[in-house]
Amino acid sequence: MTNENIILKINEFLTDEFEVEAGSITPEANLKKTLDLDSLDYIDLVVVVESNFGFKVKPEDFTHIVSFQDFYDYVIRRVDAKELA
Amino acid sequence: MFPASCMNRVVITGLGIYSCLGKNLAEVKDSLYAGKSGIVFDPDRKEFGYRSALTGMVDRPNLKGLLDRRARVMLPEQGEYAYMATLEALANAKMDQDYIDSKEVGIIYGNDSSAEAVISGIDLMREKKDNTLVGSGSVFQTMNSTVTMNLATIFKLKGINFTVSAACASGSHAIGLGYHFIKSGLQECIICGGAQEINKFSMGNFDALSAFSVREAEPTKASRPFDRDRDGLIPSGGAATVILESLESALKRGAPILGEVLGYGFSSNGAHISNPTVDGPVRALTMALKDAGIAADQVAYINAHATSTPAGDASEAKAIDQVFGQSRPFVSSTKSMTGHECWMAGASEIVYSMLMMQHGFIAPNINFENPDEDSAKLNIAKTTINKEFEIFLSNSFGFGGTNSSLIVKKWT
């Protein structure tokens, strides 16, 4: 899967799951604020990533993810690692 | 006990209903008057292994646009029904969010299962072998208190907040307890009700008892409480909400007063877990009359618990005859149309009876074609009866021998 496709897929499921306007998701935007995430929503974010990419985000990994770009980079890294494994 | 001089009068100021007879009060009133059945044959249940695939059926509401994602993720099926019924009841009571925010409005709702949420959650945990992947909503959907925890959050309620689990008398006891909290002055207003899931996971083990009618070729004829040829009940579901309020509070805010809860009687059979008795219901009926301070002949209509099982209907008929044999009020079981709405039934049957009382009719006990020796002693409404009446009683009984009788008077 190309990085562009991964990002498209992420944006698609985030807008669907968290019911935000597609236009509000930009690489620089703050993930937590844009998606209005509380502690329970992070659990659903873990679920939706697992169902789309087949790996589980460790809760502690979120501490390094601030922007959508951080999130894209993290998912791309995990997908690449999975494909190499 | 509180001295009588300190007791509040408890009135009903709002009603809401979401059932197989209709998704609002107007639709349900028309169905009741027409004697319309809400029972269907569900092929999916047959495939699942049900002995009887008959059920009451109602569509799940689309809550997108009404509730945000967070609220929707937390709600199981019966919680969705309860939300719809409560929205209608609050509007009916002319109670808006500003009023709720300014008072300690409570909630006591009947619910005694959340099977689909439990089963789908456990299936997912087994498959994934990682509990996180069940998501954030599961724990809130699976608990018996799911309806009250969700509605208290959605409507930002600040008063009493708990669920009553009392099998098929849950909804009735919820109203009875709400009545006592207000009567004693501990609360001014409580959202009461009952909710029941319909999904195929919720009733399989009840079906295992061979308690359901197998008259699958004639779904609308299958629920026939008190009829000689009845062969079992039919599960059903939805939700019903009844807004209880102290008379003082209702008058102060200019609320529409629809009726007054006069009495609540309860008892436990102290016998078998599923076999009914006559003595238990008789004690609940007698206690309700005493609490209401009325004589048996003042009750014009009894909404019977009768579910269409041979043993249950016979016991209730004997109990009603024992207490009301002299006056012989009209009796009907609306379960002939709705099926058995289980945890919801005690609340929905208050709503059904209130609609009858408001609109001057007694809904029929459909499919009552031939009495047996017990039901022959009752004055059962075979067809719709146009009649103004002022006082009704509603019975609800449940597994474990729990009994509840409520008496309500029209507000004039």
C-alpha cells in the first residue's frame, strides 16, 4: 500500500468514525482537538486502526502523536514494519 | 413511614412510547383502538434455532443527527428505544432542558438484560484475544443499568438514578418506586419507564423453556391471553416512559396533568421460580387498593399481566376474581396485541391504559374467542369498548414470584 493510499484511508475512516468534516483534517491540524477525542475515544481509535490495518496501537504511542502528520507517519511506519515482517 | 400529612400527591405529566404498536403516542393509540397486532414471524430466529420464531417487532431508530457519536456508541438497542420514548415523554410533559438543568430530575427505569451487547462483545474478545479491541461502548452497553446510565448522561439528570431489574415486573416496579420517592418528598420529578431489547440473542434461553406460542402460521392470532386455546407467550420489546411529578411541582410549572398514581402494591410469591401463584398477586392487588384508599368497585378497568401462557393467565384470572369478583371491572391484556414486552411491559401498559383513559375507550383483548373456566369469571373486553373511565389498575408479574400492581386515576 502506498503512503498516499494509507493517508487517504486514514482520512476516510476518521471522518466516518468521528463524524468530522473532511476539510478539517489537515497534516498540521491537532488530532485530539480536531476529532474532539476524550479518553474513551482513543480506545475507539485503536479499534478502528486495528480493523483497517490489522495492527494494534499501543496506548503509550499516542503520547508522541500530536498532529495528523504524526499519526500518518506512525501508521505508515507500522504498516511498513508489518509488510517487512 | 412518613406521616400522611407530609405525603405528596404523585401525578403523571408525560408519556412516551416506542413499541410494536407504533413509534409514538398517536400511532399506538390508533393501534390499540383498532385492536391491531404487532406480532410477526421472524425467519432469522428460526435459522438461529428458536422453537418459536414469533416476536413483536419495531425498527431501530436512526439516531444520527439526534445524538452525537459518543452518546450513540454507548447505547444498546433497548437504550435507543428508551431514548425515543423519553424524548416524546419530556415533550409531552412540556419539560425542556433548561428546566431539567435547574432541578434535580431523577430516573428509575426497568431493564433486566442487555444480551446482544454482552454476546457481541464476548465474541469479539474471543476472536481478537485482546479486550481493548471491543471498543469503548461495550462496557456501558452490557450492564443492566445501561438505560439509566445513558439517559442520565444524555439528559444531564441530577436526581435519583438507578435501574430496576425485576424480570417482567421491572417497568412496573420502576414506576412504583418513583411514586414512593416523590410521595415521600425525596424527589420532585422522576423519569420512569421500562425498556426491552428484541434481538434474537435476548430471548433464546426463554424460548428454551417452551414458553412461547408455536402458532407460527398465524402470527397475529398467536398471542391470545385468557383464551382457552392459548399455547404460550410471544416476546416483544421497545420502551415506554412515564414522567412522574409531585402535584405541587406540576402545578407550579403549569404542566399538563394527565393522571394521578393512587397506589402501588407489591409482593413476592415465596414459591417457585417460574410457576405462578394466586396468593402472591392477590396480596399485591389488595395492597395497591389499600394504598390508593379506594374500594375494589372503584376500579373500572384492569390491564392484566396475562401473557397467554396456560398457567399464568389462569392464576391471574383467579386472583382478579378473588379481589374484583363482586364488581367485575373490564379486563383486557394488551399483550394480545403487543406480545410480552417483558422488562418494559409494566411501563408500556401504564402508557397504553393512560391512552385508553384519555381517549375514552378500552382496548380489546384480541383473540379471546373461548373462555376457560377461570377466564369465564372475568369481564374480558373482546372488542374495543367506547367508555369513559376514571380509575384503572395495571398488573405485572415476573420470574422469582415478583408482583406489582399500580392504580392510576384520571386527572379531572
